Amino acid sequence: KYLIPTESKMLNASTGIIESQLPDGTSVTLNTGSLLQYPARFGASQRDVMLTGEAWFEVAHDKTKPFIISYGKVRIEVLGTSFYVNTKTTNGNAEVILSSGKVAIYYNDRPSVQVLLTPGEKAEIFNDQESISKSSNDDENFLSWKTKRFVFTDDPMSKIVHVLNKVYHVKLILTNGAVSDCRVTATFDNQSLASILNVLKSTLNLNVRNNGSEIEISGDGCR
């Protein structure tokens, strides 16, 4: 059974991204709106934390003490690894994307039924069905919220708007379907939202209007 000790600490990224170091030297970056609970001192046999939301971990290697992330019934177990976790994706599931090392994912009542990830792989965790599927990760922008780097390769505007809304916490709206299918190939590195929109505006001949609560994007399409 998993329990957080009474002497616990909390990282709460309520107003913006937080970067911090845990007692074992593990680095964690929490996206806005995410929460991490951890003990003031890790136990003798394992390092337990609880996550709600989205985070990037660079786990300090310690083969005698596995690092275990819990949310609900799911456990994500590692030794020394860098990986991304999101317990609340837009479709209500969760995902883990591995950059280095190895990760084991399982449900706490079925620890022997594990999904093992190797670098470049992604696990999708279906909370309703209590199942886990594995595939290769094809999302180059899964860490854009942390790095502010975007790589778009023949991607439709609908996808680009979704990514920008998530990273910059804004409400970009495509007001007509013709613009949704416009394709873009571009790389943006640590640029402001205004700068990115200016490039898209001039490239696709778009109209961009900020009405305060949302930013409307329209145009004649790309046919």
C-alpha cells in the first residue's frame, strides 16, 4: 500500500512553471496548474511522490531505491531516468514519454503486469479501462511548455493552435474551417506568442484580432 508520510512537502505550480530539486537530487519541472507531493526525507527502500498534472523529471540514479510516481491506482517506477508525465491529457487519459533510461508502468493491484518503456517510446494510460498501451512518440512538441521550442513539420493550423494554447495559456480561435487545414513547416525557438503569430500571419496571409478574452484567427485558406 502506498502512503505519503505525514511530514510531507508540496510543490504547487498554481501561477506558473516551477523548477525544483527533491531531497535525493532529482530535478523536477512542473507545468502551470500541476501539483507534486513528496516526503521531507525519502524512505530507506524507495522514493515515493504523488503527481497531479504535468511534469518533467530527471531522476537521480540510485539502484537501491526506485523512484515511484503515484496518481490514482497507477505507479510509474524508475531508477535514473529523464521522462515526461501528464496525468490529465485533454482526452482524460494520462501519458508518459521517455527520453532516457527505463520506466515501468503498472497498476498498484497488478504490479507484475508492467509496461516497460525504452527511450523514444510513449505510454498512454486509459483510466476508465485500467489499461496501458505503448507506442513510439511522434510528438516533437511534448516539452514545448518547458523549452518554448516548437518544431512544426507540415502540421495543420488546427494542431498548431492547440499547441500554442496549451503552452501560452491563451485562447486562440480559428474562426473558419478553411484556415484549419493550412499546413505549416517552421521552427520557433524561445519566441513570444506575438512573434510566432506575426510569422504565421505573414506566411499564410491571416487576419489576427485580439478581442481581450480570445484571439481570433481568420483568412481565405490556403488552396
